[in-house]
Amino acid sequence: MFFDAFGTDTFLLLTALLLFSGVLVAKFSSRWGIPSLILFILVGMLFGSDGLGIIYFDDASTAQIIGVFALVIILFEGGLHTKWTTVRSVAFPSLSLATLGVLLTSFIIGFSAYLIFNLTILEGMLLGAIVGSTDAAAVFAALKERNIKAKMGATLEAESGTNDPMAVFLTLSLIELLTAQDQSIWMMVPMFFVQMGMGLLFGIVLGKLASFSINRIKLDSSALYPIFSVAFALVTYSVTAFLGGSGFLAVYVAALVVGNSELTYRYSIFQFNEGFAWMAQILMFIILGLLVFPGQVFTSAIMVNGLLLSAILILVARPVAVFLSLIKMGYSVKEKLFISWAGLRGAVPIVLATFPIVNGIENSQVMFNIVFFIVLTSALVQGSTISYMAKKLHLVGPKKDVPHHSIELISMGKASAEMIQYQVSPESAVVGQKLRDVEFPNRANISAIIRNNQVITPYGETEIKAGDFLYILVEAKYKDQLKKVLEQRVERSASE
């Protein structure tokens, strides 16, 4: 095992160095315009045997376990922050992209790989299945805080959160065909619908159970609630997968249910999962970088043919899949072009590429190297130009105003009260009103107003402005009444 190669002290020191490196490159990734996953992978390659030679790592089984664990955490965090009202409007297009789109992409890339590389037709199709899906970690990270129109962002995030089951199903099915010659692909088709159905069902049921448990259980410390939520994410994946369903789909659906439910300690749960997802993402990509031997990847054969296959993926396979999957679904040509360009590959293909290695498939190492090169190319070329493409296609949305501040409450659940954070939109009826004139519930108190990242002490004469973040302490039973007041809208003229 990889962990046996180091003493405890050395292993902890190396882990700390890898995390420090990951945090530092994450800080500079947006400034340099390079996707963070590229830099994380480069850190792993730097520490690896073909780099500084500090860590020798070639354990595909361990990488697979770490990758699956990290993907569960990342999918759960992404689902928590996804609003159901936004996803609902793009649910069918996203599902079409996640199924038909993945199938078409996999077939085109698989047949191309068969022609370009010295692979059998089944091996080529396996490679196509591995790179067929977009990556949730890459897409969530690329779109975070970028000014992309809401419809585009929702479509891409929903697609990346739900297309893993199809890629996993195709990969495992083709591995089964390669290892058991008597198997038929048609016998495996019903399995896909069973996996998808079970994933959806278990995700909804366990998501509702998680929300109910978080609100009803009384834990001694508020710090235990975020850990409780992560435990539910892991249980959702493992139970669903054990019973033959799609664990990844179940986790994403469960996170949607939890994230769109009324939760006690909501802020703590969300913040913890965001930080945990970052750590999982850093470690996952660094481990995958360690698993790669650059001397094997960056050869003339892999690079030349890999660039050709990457070009086919980016310029042919993905656009064909998007345009065919979104026929008569209300998307303009420009929107389809952008969705095609923003179909990033990332951790999922690399993790899936370890499955053939673990199962002893012939040419599995060659397939892994090709997949790794394709992921690097996709992330570097597409990931670094998403904002540019959005501007060129006139799909830039309003600037995302994310508050860089926080307010913590201790024992909020025991006091049956909650701190509501609300950003005032320009259409809100409270814009321009003084606090004393707004008919807030009697049990609601304005604790703070954040305006232009400055704390405004609220008084009765304080005027509410568009873009303000209101922090309101309210008893749980008056929360619905408060929301009705805040969500009132008025039509304003352009001059206003």
C-alpha cells in the first residue's frame, strides 16, 4: 500500500505540504486565468517520481478510492448550493445532455480512438465512455463567481451533476464485455434504467430523511451538524451503490433536496461542506497528478494523437452531442455553442480511467495516459476561456455579488431562531424604504446590513438600497411571514 511507504510523521508532513501547495495555487488560479484543477494536478506531478521524486505513487486502487470519496463530497456540496427553482427550468435539457449527450460523445470519441490509436473497437469505445461525461468538480469550479447567464450556468451544473451515471454505466459495461466474452450489451441496457431510477428514488428519500433528521435531532454542539450532513452523503452513495443504483446521482439529488429545505444551522452546514469540498478537490487532483508519469504521457505519440482526439472532442463530438440533445428545447445557436465549449473534462474521466487498470484490461495504461492528456487539454483550453467565450457570444449575466463576510450564531437551533441572510434585488419592494417603514414581523430584528463590504449599523432611519445584504434574526415560526415581506416585487422604470 502507498501509505505503508512512509512513517506517520513523514506522511503527515507530506499531506500538509500538498495541502499548502493546493491552497496557494488555488489563490493564484483565477488571477492567472488557469483552472485550479490544472495547477493541482501539476503540484502532484511535481512531487511525483518524474518530478522532484519525493513521492512514488502508482496505486490505481487507492487513487480510485480517494477519487470516488472526493467526488461524493464535491457533488454533495454542489447540490447543496443549487437552487431547485433554477434547476427545474432546465431539468429536461440537462437530463437529455446527461444521457443522450454522453452516449453520442462516447460513440464519436470511441470510434475516433479506434481509428487513431492501435486499439480494438471495444477498447476504443471504452476510452470514449471514460471521457464521455463532463466533470462536476471542473464545471462547478469554473462557473463559480463567473458572470454567466443563469440559464447557462444552471444547465451546465445540472448536466455535470447528473451525467456521471451514464459514463459509469458505459465504462463498467464495456469492461464487463472485455473481460467476459459471453456478455451482451443488450442485456445491460435495462440495468441503466434500474440504476438511474434507484439513484433518483434513494436520493429523494434519503435527502428528505437527512433534512428531517438535521432539524429534529438535538446535538450537543452545532459543529456536529455539518459532520452529520457529510455522513448522510456517504451513506446515500454507499447504500444506493450497494443495492445496484447510481450512487453519484443519489448524492446529487439528495443534496438538492437538503439544500432546498429549511435547515437549522444552515450556514454552518454550507460553510463546512464548501471547505471540505475544496480539500477533497485539492487532494483528489494532486493524487491523480501523482498517479501520472509525465514521461509516459508527454511522448510524441500520445501528444500528437492526443491533441487530435482532443480537437475531435472539443470541436466535433461535444457540439454534435449538444446540438442533437437540445433540439427544440428553446436554446439559441449561441447558447448551444457556449454549452458545447463549457463541457469541461476533469476528475471523473481520470478516476474512471483507473477502472480498466484495476480490472487488468489490455492497453489500460495507454488509455489512462490518453485520458489524462485529454483532460489537461480540455481544462486548459476550454476552462481558461469560458469567460471570453461568454462575452463573445453575449451570454454574460449580471455580476455575482457574493458577500465576503459571515455572521455566526451559537445555539441558534435551541433558541428556535434563525439568522436570515437576504440580498436586496433592484425589483424588491423594500428598496428605498426606511427600516421603520417596512412591515417586518414583530419577532424579526435587523442585526446588520452589509453594503459594499462595509457593515452598516441599522437604525429606524436607515434606507435600504439595492444590493444590500440584510441579516435578520427571526423566530422560526415567523420566517414564512418575513419571506413574504422580503419577496414582494415592484416594477421600476428605467430612470429609477
